[in-house]
Amino acid sequence: MKKLLGLLVLLVIAAGLAWYGAGREAGPRIAIVSPQSAMGHAGSLTLDIESPGGKLKSLDVSLEQGKASASIFQLDATDGSALVHEGPNRV
């Protein structure tokens, strides 16, 4: 019984350390390169994304005006080839 209790305590400690470490991990940083101001109907949007290892699980870009929202780009793990990698952490 003591061995089982000791194993359970070790598992709880390991889970706590994993949770703490994951919370301190750096997340992605997103910067809007262009447009610098308002965007028209036929405008383009350029984003710089820095993510640890240059890996993204998903990306959803939407434009909102008032209460209206329009999704303009969606990326999931299967179509990562749509991204241009400019360095080890930059997409």
C-alpha cells in the first residue's frame, strides 16, 4: 500500500511540474506588417508570426467591423505548406 501511495504522490508531482513548465513556455508572437492603416475591399494583409520552432497547430485570421465578422484565412495542422518559413522560429 505504501508503494502505491508513493507512486501516486510521484505522479501528482510530475503532473504539477509538467503543468508549471507548459505555462511558462513562450507562445507565438503575431505582428501585422501591412496595412499600416485602414484596409479597403481589395486590400491585402501581411502577418509576421514567430512561434517556437516555427510550428503552428492552427491559425484563423478574421476581420471584424462592428458586429460583422468575416474569416479570411484558416490553417490547420494538415495544410502547413501554405506558410512561408523565413527562419527557425519565423513564419
